[in-house]
Amino acid sequence: VIATMYNGSLSTYYLLRIRYGWTSSQISRVEPWMHAIPLIFGLATMIASLKLDLFNSGLFDCWIAPFLQGCQESWRNNGETTCERGDNASLYQWLFDLIPKWASILLVTINMVMTHQAVYRQERAALRFSVSQATPEICLSSSFSRPKPKPRVARLLARQSYLYVGALYLTYVPVIMTRVTEMISGSVFYGILLTI
């Protein structure tokens, strides 16, 4: 969760610097929070999981899970539990892991799209300005056919953004799919485990 949330912080940094033009002094005021939020959330949920005995076998690794597998959690069973450890683990899976990961992935995606759009608009405006500043003789010449310039920096940034977000998706989507599948069906698919 910390790693995914740090990706959200990093994409927010890019958004603030590139789209909104924040200076280093402006960034320095929020940067401690960009580090603190992922670290505090990760450490707090880790300590809470230890205190609540939530770390158990997650079918293929150690994770927030009930023990014994398939036991009745108290939130689903009118306050009664048959779990030896990890009562209400399915709720904590969502609160401590899945929701923060999906929220971070969504934040990264939105931030990178907004950053790319800003660079694209800035570059288009700069190209229009440079074309409008051409000398009238060249513009009026019928033999001169100048190709319309295309936003090169925006294309490069878009490619870099797709790689950045794509790496995040490739890394976390199989894990999240496995966790959701495990929670719903109680089993894990071998094919998805191979991708992890």
C-alpha cells in the first residue's frame, strides 16, 4: 500500500510542477505530506493488523485474512465468530489494502492525464505563436508549403506517462484481481498467480 500511495504522491508532484507551475518553495510546503501520508497510513494499518491478529494465510501468501479459512466473521454473523484469528478480515482487506490501492491508481491516472493535457495545450499555443510570427513574405508565397508542426514534447510526455501508469497497472492489477477473486470465491486462480 505504501508503494502504491507513493506513486500517487509522485504523480501529484509532477502535476503541481508541470501543470500548475509550482516553484520549489511551494512544493517544499506540501512535500512532507507527500511522504507522511503513505508512511503513516502504511505503518498504522500494519500495527492495527498486528494488534487485531489479521495476518494469516491468504491462500498463496501471508495477508489480511481470517483463520481458519471460511470461518464466520462477526460482522456477517450477528456478532458471533468462528474465527480463531482475523475476525472481520474481509472488511479490513477493503479498508487497509484494496480501497487505498485503487484510489492511488486512480489518482495516478487522473494526474498523468491532466499533466499531459496541460503540456499539450502549452505546446499547441507555443506552436501557433511561432507560426504566426513567420514573415509575411514567406506566408504569402504560393510556392512555400510549410508542414503544420505537431506537439512533440506532449507526445513524448504522453508516452512516458503511459509507461509510468502502465507499469503501475501491470504491477498491481493482477494482485488486486487475485485478492478480490479470493474474497468472492474463496479460491485463487493459478494463471493470475503466475502473472504476479
